Amino acid sequence: MSVIKGPADASHFRVQVGRFGDRFYTDPLPASKHWELSDATHPSISTVKKASGQDWSYVSIGRVADAEPDRLRQIAGLDRGERYDALNSLNKRGLGRAGDRGTNVHSYAEALLRGTTPPLMAEGMPGWEYLPAVDDFFATYGPKLYAAEYVTIHRTLNGVGYGGTPDAIVDIGGDLYGIDWKTRTETGNHGAYPEEGAQIAAGAFADYMIVEGANGPERQPIPQLAGGLIISIKPDGCKVYPIDLAAAWNHWSSLHAWWVARRTETLSIGKPWAPRKRNADTKPERITPLHPVTVTVAPDEGPDVDVTATRAAYGALTQEGRVWIGTLWDQARKGGCDFHLKDHPTARRARITDGLVDLATGDACDADAVKALCRLVTDDEALVWPTVPAGVAVGSLGATQAAAFVVACALFIAGRYAWDFTTHPARLVEVAA
């Protein structure tokens, strides 16, 4: 099977646009039977993907957290400006290492596909530990290269079109697939993301591909694909995620439309009004500040009880769970309705803490859920007012209400309550068992 190759110099079909040099694509080839000559430019697939607005800050935080402890201690002693620069430098170095790893692994996989000698990589180089996983993927699935480094152009989608250079089209078991190699961090999880599937669909459903023909670059129809594949690569192996191209195309079309819309999103905002002198005879109305919410009547504590099991369950929580409950304790103390177990192990305090421990164990550390559960067992709408802290809401429960609260928490974790958003604030309602 002959391999379809992209144009000898793909840079002829790429241009940089805007102050940040975003990559766009253009098709300078002469008119043909099916396509007119065009001087239009189209955003790259990678440029459009940025419109998803995904928050990758946790990745940056992870890169910083991987720094040497001594370096982090040094940074802590710097002033704010120097500290910011140092943390930013750590993130950029981590990003650079990740980029080198992805480039090396990608080049290795491409060489195996082409049947050429893989690039020389020595132990310790970025991506070295990923190579056995790539070898295992090729041994298992036997992919054969069909097309590589070709340029795709779509001239009309949402009035602006797009362009790109997909990773490759491969033949596996007689079917053609658009693929995308994705190296994941060693500490991360295998997976595939919607924008990655959309990227493959964009390449599959473009108007045409530009490849190297007998007389130079030429347009060709894109072959029909059986689907797309995200190859998630980690040192522990590869996982193959199939992509439904029709569904991925719907996502890509919507993402592309959002990118187009964002180009004009600031047009509705006018220039600021010219400054004026204030009328000296008009005094602004003073706003009375909100005061902390306090409980004026001490809740019924109930009898003293054995809290050994409650304390043990609290101690077994993650640090995040203990900090969350500690915040509620602090809110309740300031509001005059403390429910801390120390020196006062009552039924009320034990049952409230039991309920909160259940929520924290079930990854339901949510202040709104606490307030909604309190309203559920008391029928008191005031407990969900925005000005009432969750710690005050739960701390205001008496012994009998606290016993009902711990049961409600267990049912909430078990999925017996659902949020009803037809009211504001939203309430919890029981669903059928």
C-alpha cells in the first residue's frame, strides 16, 4: 500500500495572524475543477480548540508541586514579584519537559509507522520510559500508515472555515482511522477528551486534503474513515479510545461557532462615560454593613454520649475533609452555636459531626448541601439564606433535629435526594427508592 504524503513544504499553507501570531491556514494553489482560487485565511484547528476555555490551572499547579522541596522553601522567602517569577519559571520548565516528552514519543511512533529508523533516544531522555508502551501498541494492533503530514482545509464552516495538519491516517485490520497520539503524565490517568475527538473529526470532515502529487502539491478528497482513535500513552502501556466521528463533528462545529462568536464578543461594550464632577448637594446613601449571624437561643444538647467512634471516623478523614469540618466548627463558634466535641460530648454535637463526617467521606463537602439538609429536617427557610453560614445553619440544630440530620446525610450520600432548581435557593427533594 502506497503512503499518501503531505506537501513537501507545509509552511506554504500556513500564515501567522494577529499580535500573538496565531497559526492560520491558506490555500494558494491555482483553481481546479472543483475549487476556485482563494486568498482567504482560516484558523488552525489548534487555535479554535482554545475556545473551549478549559481550566488547565491544576496542571500548572502540579508542575510547580513537582519542584524540589528545597527550591520551594527558597521561593517562599522571596518577595511577591520574585516569588511570582520563580513559580512561573517552574511551570514553564515543566511545560517544556512535557513538550519534549510528547515530541520525542510522537517522533518515535511516526518512525515506526513509516518503517524508518526511530530517532536515537538514550535512557533518561524525555519520553524514554514511554517507548515500551508504544512498541507494545504496534505489536498488538499492527497499524499501517496510510497518510501523514497532509494539510486539510475547510473553507466555509461558520463563514470562516479552518485548516490543520492531522497526525496521521492508519490502516488497522483493513479499516482506516484518523489517530492522535497523546502522552499522559506518569502520575495522571489514561483518558480521551472531547476536544481531542473534535480535532480528529475536524481533520476527517474537512473539504479536502493537500498532498504531494506527481507535479507538486495538489488537492485530493479525504478518504472515508471508519472512525477516530485517541492513543493514550503512559509508561504502563497504551489505551485506545475509539471516537464516534459524527458526534465529534457536532462538538467541533459548536466549538468552532463559539470561537467565531468570540471574535466579536466585545462589540457590545461601549467606551466609558466621560468623567463628571459630583453634585456637592447630593450625599450618597450609606449602606449598613451585614453583621455576623448569631443564634440567640442555645440549642438543646441532649444527653452526654460516647463519642469514641465519632472521633475515630473524623480522624480517618482526608485532610481536606477535616479542614472542611473545621471551617464549619469555626463558623458555628462565632455564631454562638458551637458543636465541637471537645469538653462537651453531647448527643447533638455527636450526631451533627457524624452527619458531616458521612458527607466528607462521600466527597460531598458542600456548604449548600449542608444548608439544604438542615432546611429539610427543620422546614426552616431561613437556614438557606445567603447570609447564613453553613456552620451556623447546622450548629443551630437541636438534639432531635441533629438525629434527623445524620439520617438525611446518609440518604443524600445514597442518592435518595435530588436537587430541585425550580426554587431559589435550590432545595433537596426525595426521589423514589
